[in-house]
Amino acid sequence: MLELKNVTYTVTEDKGSKNIIDHLDLVIPDGKFVVITGPNGGGKSTLAKIIMGINPVSDGQLLFDDRDITAANITQRAQMGISFAFQQPVHFKGIKVIDLLRLATGVNLSVGKACEYLSLVGLCAKEYIQREVNASLSGGELKRIEIATVLARGTKFSIFDEPEAGIDIWSFQNLIQVFENIRKTVQGTVLIISHQERILNIADEIVVIENGRVAKQGPRDELLPELLGTASAVNAGCSRLTPEKGAVKC
Amino acid sequence: MLDKIQMQMLTEVADLHGVPEGAYNIRVNGEKAARNTTANIDIATKTDGKSGIDIRIKAGTKNESVHIPVVLSESGIKETVYNDFFVGEDCDVVIVAGCGIHNCGSQDSQHDGVHRFFVGKNSRVRYVEKHYGEGDGRGKRVLNPVTEVYQEAGSYVDMEMVQIKGVDSTRRVTRAELAENATMVVHERLMTHADQSAESVYEVALNGSGSSTDVISRSVARDSSRQVFEAAIIGNAACSGHAECDAIIMDQAHVAAVPKLDARNVDAALIHEAAIGKIAGDQLIKLMSLGLTEAEAEEQIIGGFLR
Ligand SMILES: Nc1ncnc2c1ncn2[C@@H]1O[C@H](COP(=O)(O)OP(=O)(O)O)[C@@H](O)[C@H]1O
Ligand SMILES: [Mg+2]
């Protein structure tokens, strides 16, 4: 279980300081599939970075499996079982896709096994495994590799920040399946930041973050009908346009 | 016979675990230690009084290699060696040079290799040169290579220059002149530590129409080491030239990149790119989020960058 107690993240700007995350309380129970949504700039990515230890909190406390992790660094949290797929994937000169997957799993992963993770995110594995994780890959490709590194880790708490961003609608079909099956793949708690109705649809719980606070939280069946009428889910309508078939598989 | 240290130096600079195949000349502590010539590749000691060898590769020689590693394992040796390569027309050969210095003593060890390449029409040459130093003596390990390349029409030269460890001071000067449709590609990889200093100077003259060059340097400067990268490309014809210097700076290091593009023809297209910066914070964060410590993440990023 992950518990955030009265968490605040303050930044100082010209005009003074601002709480990007503002005295936020949140509990994510074990084994749940939780989707965080809310308007752009509401603080969702900042919250994910606080959980991973990338952004240090200005105030408040984080508990992971009843252990206080507020002072733990990124490495320690990763080793405790937290993973994070960035909204904007990082480029590496000279590091190959297979290297990144090996670092993610911490073992000398076989090419066959690495290919399985890439296939999961709809990449034709053989074409990608030896490619460098740099700007020669498209945004969508980098994004899928980023997701694959988190799937490969298979830790008990996985965070995905807008996994659908930059992925074309055909591949998106595949990706939805990945997330539908994710409980089998990673066997743990999944926290996804998303605006997509298809992803909100498979949530156990939905959390709406606005102005650095939890505006709403509850089971999907209760929250989703309400959200579909609001700006938080403006993108959701688009997902109805996606073709049912046509996802390219290798 | 080579001793254990000398053998290990050979492995470091030329990937050799024994006597190589094909033509070779192994120089140890200023003396010829072994030589082999083949039907197509002749190696002869210079007779003009200078120290060094002439390597003559017959026209049409394909898929052959020449290894000319140099090892200094005694402290205090200082030498300047002149090696000339005459590559005939229509060849396709690999030349592996390299110098390993093991200095346990208190005197400086220095090897200055002057290599000249005369590359015939339509020949392809791949040249690999690795520098490596070790030994815990106070004596410095110094390497100052000079490389001159004269490429005839349609020739292709691919040079890989690597210096990752243990050389205290180096000044590399590479000059090239290219005729029509000749191409030269250079990949330099460099890492400096402690108070080492490394300078790399490239001057490529694109004289023939359709000639091209791509000079790419990737370097990492740690501790209080210093690096200077100077790349001058001179476009005397309709040609294309590209130089790129990409450096990671760490600790108290100092890195300077000095570009020089000199176009003397309206159809000369010359580009220089230089980027110097510390390791990107998001790269460290990403790898740490996979469970690596900061130091491990750094090592992976540098290892990839210099690959
Ligand atoms: N380090 C920072 N300095 C200043 N403003 C920041 C910083 N980090 C985030 N912000 C601001 O905080 C707000 C929330 O950002 P973010 O968490 O990325 O939102 P979301 O992911 O919900 O779209 C944005 O207005 C963003 O510009
Ligand atoms: Mg965001």
C-alpha cells in the first residue's frame, strides 16, 4: 500500500512560491489498478515524480508498505519495488534497447526474452533490439520502449505517465490490451496517469487531481459517468473513433 | 619472446591474444620483436636513417590485414617512429596500429608515431589506433601521434582512434588531403582522468570535387583533466564536410572545442557541430529509477557514450 500524507511540493518563482502539490492525501491499496486524471497542469506528473523520489517533498510523508520512504532516494525506492514510465522518455547516446531492458531487469536478459517485452508493446522486436535509444527512434517508439522497461521490471508498484501520448491509434489498440492484461504481467499495483476513456474504463479506481489536490476519488463505476461529461475526459470521445481491428502485429 | 606485461599491452591495443594473422610488425621497447610479410603486403625497415618501417600493399589486395602494435614496458624510453603506408589501387585492407605503455618507473615514457598513408585510387582502408597506458610509477606516459593521409580519387578511409585509459599527455595531429570522390570518416573516442591532457587537431582538405569527410569525436573529461578538440575542414571544391564534437564534462575538467570551416568553393557544404555538457540529469534519473545507484548509472551512460 502506498500512502501520501499531507504532501506538499513547493516551487519558488518570480512572483513568490507556489504549491504545485498542495497538502495532498492519497491512499493506493495493494493490487489495485488506479487511473489518475485531471486537467493539464493539475500536478499529475509532479505527483508521480514525488512517488518515485525524483521530486523531493517540501512537506508531508510517504509510506510504502507501512515504511516511511519520505527520505529514500530514487534508487532505494526502485529497489523497494517502485517503477516509473516517464511521460517524456529519455534519450541515451550509445545505449541500446537491449541494454536498457537488461538494466531494467537487472539480469543478462536473453534476446528472446527481451523481444517478448517489446512485442508486448507492439514493437517488431528484431528491428529494435539493437537500436540505440536516441532521437533516431520516433516519439511513439521511444514511448513504447519506455513502457517496456517498466513491464520488464515487473515490480509491485508501477507508474505510467500518459502511456497513450504520442502513440498512433493503431498501436493504441495493442497498448490497451497490454494494460488490460497488466495485472497478469506485473502482478502488482498499477498507477496510470491518463485522459483516455479506454484506460479509465479498465480502472478499479479513479483519482482526479486538480490544482495539486485530490478533487475526486472513487470506484470507476461511480466516477466515470460523471467525468465523461467534464473537461477532464475531453479526449475520451476520440477513443470511440479508433478502429476495432487493424492493430499491426509482427 | 614477449613477456606477460607486453602480451597484455598487445591485447589492450590490438585485441591480440597471440601472433596475428596476416602481415604484422611488433615493436617492443624500441626494437623489432616480430615481423611477418605476405605475398601482397611487404614490411621493410627504413633505410634513410629514420626509425620506422615502410609498408607496401600491392594493388588489388583485398580482405587482408596489417598489425603494427607498439609496446613500451621499460620506463624512460623516448622514441619517434616514422611509418609509411603505400596502399596500391583497388585494395580493401584493415590496418591496426596502437601503442601501449606500461610505466612503473620514475622516468617518462614517450612514443611519437608519425604515420603517413598514401591511399591509391578506389582503395578502402580501415585504420584502427588504440592508445593505452598503465603502471603506477611516477613517470609519465606520453603519446603524440601525427597522421597524414593522402587519398587518391574514389578512395575511402575509415579511422577509429581510441584512447580511454592511462595516457598522461597526448597531442594528436591528423592531416588529410582528399582527391575527387574520396571519403574520410573519423571516429575518435577519448576519456581523460586525473590531470591528464589530450589535444586532438584535425585538418582535412577537401581538394577534389565530390570528396567528403565526417569527423566525429566523443569524449569524456573527468577529474581535473583537459581536452582540446580542433577540427578544421577546408573545402577547395564541390564537397561536403561535417565535424562533430560531443563531450561530457565532469568534476573540475576543462574541455574546449574549436571549429574551423574554410570554404573556398561555392559548392562546398561544411558543417560543424559541438556540444559540451555534463551528464543529463534525466538520464541519471531514468537509470536510477531502474534500480541503479548514481555511480552505476554514470558508468552506464559513459560506457554507452564512448562505445
Ligand atoms: N519545477 C517546477 N517549477 C515551476 N513550475 C513547475 C515545476 N514543475 C511543475 N511545474 C508546474 O506545475 C504544474 C503541474 O505540472 P505537471 O505536474 O506536469 O502537470 P500535469 O502532469 O497534471 O499536466 C504546471 O503548471 C507546471 O508548469
Ligand atoms: Mg503530465
